[in-house]
Amino acid sequence: MDKFVLSNLDLGIIIGYFIFIMILGFYIGKKLKSADDYFLAGRSMIWPFIGISLFASNISNANLLGLAGEAYESGIAVFNYDWMAVVVLVLFAVFILPIYLKSKMFTLPEYLEKRFDQRSRLYFSALTLVGNIVIEAAAVLYAGALVVQLIFPDIPVWQIVTVLAVVAGAYTISGGLSAVIYTDAIQALLLVMGSVVITIIAYNSIGGMEGFNEVATPGTLDLIKPVDDESLPWPALIVSLPLLGFYYWTTNQFITQRILSAKSIDHGRWGVLFAGFLKLITLFIMILPGVMARKLYPNLENADLVLPTMIFDLLPQGIIGLVVAGIIAALMSSLDSTLNSASTLVTMDFVHKFKPNLNTKQLMKVGRITTVLFMVFAVLWAPQIAKFDSLFRYLQTMLSYITPPIVAVFLFGIFWKRTSSNAAFYSLLIGMATGIFIFINNVIFESIDVHFLYVVPILFVTTSMSLIIFSLYSNEISKDIEKLMWTKDSYRQETITLKNVKWYLNYRNLSIILLIITAILVYIFR
């Protein structure tokens, strides 16, 4: 199709959505009284909102466009990231989540200071800030600009991302994490409804199952790809995706801030498992439509525009407005989360650390000012993403070079008491230096040829070896860190407690059910 045109009805629906979200954010902002309220929603969130917010923030505009685009180009193998997320979330709920909530921390870098020292905390906080702006916020702004530019092609990308950032930033600045989570619930509903409508209409448009079989060429519906596959070789399922998933779901402030807001460990666990369940539906409403688009638009030049093309080509007036509002909702869910987590990191890991006498209102003011600054940075960087092949590839490539050292330090810190403070800090530096070296030679100069997913285990092993060597040769005496680690005793005590819990409230039973559903899906599409 050549034109993407919004009717007055569609435009009115979208504008109305923007206004409603901003009013809701300002309304919630009036009720905030403390830093706990602003940054962690008063630590009072219940599991449905936690789960929906986790899902909505993950399936951002970048992921939404990227999933359909990757499916259009290479089939459903991209779903491996989603089902692996379920496995990671279950492990997180079992082993790590209680440690986080019992520590009463505001940020994930704060855990590193409690477990190790201030150096690791500041390093990880600074790295997370860079990732939040360069990877997350900029990517979703650029993705949103792609959609808006289809409708208004004469408006420059930088102007579009500026408007989008201002709208998302407005209610985030006012309402903090509470506004983020409650608006995420609304946005997730719009997103899922819009995706379901697109899937049904696309399926009927290609002629049902007969048409689907035509586009389901050999390999298209296979999750397990050959070892020489360019997008996702099968060894990466074992050595790469679990590590990337561990970083994203368990050490990423952008995601875990919602979990830190839980009113109890049970609500945190149920919310995490609910998010895992929601991740499984992406196969049917976000990935398979990209496969169907092969029949509808066989010569589409830009795979990232698969979903917008289907929206404007297949849907009637009015419905287009609702679905585009859903796409914008996905953008808002990710962007508001990123801005809020970035402001939390700056306020609690840097400003409050060095100026502990600031009162609650002053901390909230710092958080709001920081949100504005990061909005500006994200707007300036977003247009640079056009230089990459695709949004999804951009996200995964950047994460592959940055995150493995962080994963190694957290895993060793949680499960190996001998891990020392010096080992943690110097291993982070070694891992970062190794990642920079490989990136320069692999991406910039192209003097070596290493698949970006294989960079993950290389950096993880390098950092792990450094952690072991430095720790074994350290004379450091471990402080009282039992509460910051997983232990067999705590697991046994929990087992006793769970005997008195109804089976459907026992997170272990729910975890097993979720893993069985996941295994069935993987088996069907293996």
C-alpha cells in the first residue's frame, strides 16, 4: 500500500488517549507524599498490576515492531527469546526475588553495594543509565517515530521523538512509578486487543489455514535453527539466551523496579509468573502475524514496517485509531518505565548517596529534574538507530556487548559466598574492556567475525574466570551477607511454610504449570 491516512475519528481517538493518560498521571502525582511513593509506588503493588506492567514494558514499541519484522524475515525463531524469558522468570521467582524484597532496596546497584562495596554499585548504576537511554528509551522513541512518520511523512524524525518524549515524560515526572504501573495496565489492554484484532483479520485475509500453509515454508515455523543460521543459531539457545534473559529480567532496573514495589514476596512472585504467562501469547498475536504478512506484502522493503502496514491496510476507520493508540501505548509503557528507572538510579545511587541529608520532597524534585534531562538525551540519540539493520537486532546486539559481566557478578554474588569485593569490581572492568575490544574489532573494523550472540558466553566466561581467580587469591573476610544470598536453609524453611498454603497459591505449583505449558509450545514448534 502507498498511503497511511488517519480519519478524523481515528485521530480523535488517539488524541483522546494522550489526554486521558496525561490527566491520570497528574492525578496520581497529587497523592504522592514520599520517595517510597514516587520511586516504588509505596511498596504496595499487587500481583496483577506487577505482571501486566512487566509485560507491557517489555513488549515496547521496539519489541512489537521488531517481533513482527523478525518473523517476516526469518520466521518464528524470535519466539525463543520469549519462552526463555519464562524459564528465567521462574528461576528468578524461586531463587532471587525474595533476596531483593527482603533487602528493601530502591535500585539493583544498591544490592551490589550491600553484597560487595560502593565501587561496584556506582559502576553498575552508571552502566545501567547508559543502557536505559542509549538502548531502551532511544529505541522505543525511534520505533514510535517510524509509525508516526507513516502518517505524517514530512515531519522530521527528531521532531516526532521530541513530542513523544514530552508526552510520556509529562505523566512520569508527575506520577512516578504508580503512574507508570497503572497506565501500563491500560496500555497493555489496548496493546493485546489491537494485536488480537490484527491477527484475526490477517488470518482471514490470507485465506485461513490454506493461505497460512503457503507462507509456512520449510524452517519458517521452526524454533530450532541450524548452527549457521544468521539470526539465531541453535547453540545460542543454550549459551546466550539464558544469560541475556537473566540480565533483562533479574538485574535490569527498568524491569525489576516493578517487582521492588510489591507489597509482599508472594505478590512479587505471582506477578512475575503472570508476566511469564503473558509472554507466551506473543507467539500467537505478535509473531505469527509477521509470518502471515509474507503473503500479504511479499516485497516489503523495511521489515520493521510490517505491523504498521497491516494496521492501515486491513483495518476499518475507528479500529485503526484504537490499534494505533495501542501501538503508542506500547511506546509509553517502555518509555515511562525507562525514564522512571533512570531517575531512580540517579537520585538514590548518586545524589542521595553523596547528599544523605536531602528530605523526601527534595529527592522527588531531583527525580523529576533527572527525568527531564534523560528525555533530552534519548531524543538526541534516537535518530542514530536508523544506521542499524533492524530495531530488534539493534537491541540484542547492544545487550550482548554490555550485559554478560553484570550477569556473572550477580550470579556469583548470590550463589558463591567466597566472591570478594575486589573480585567483583575488577571483574566488571575486565568484562567491560573485553566487550569494548570485541565490539571495535567485530563491528567497527570488522577484523574478526563473531556472531553477536556468541559474544555473550565469551564475555561471561571471561568475567567468571576473573571472579574466581581474584576471589581465591583474596584475603578479604566476608561480612554478614547471608541475607543477601540464596541458601539451602532458607529454601528448606520455605518448603515447610508452603505446606500450609493452598495449592493454587503455592508459587512452586504455579511455576511447574507454567513450565509445562512452555515445554508443550516448544515441543510443537521445535
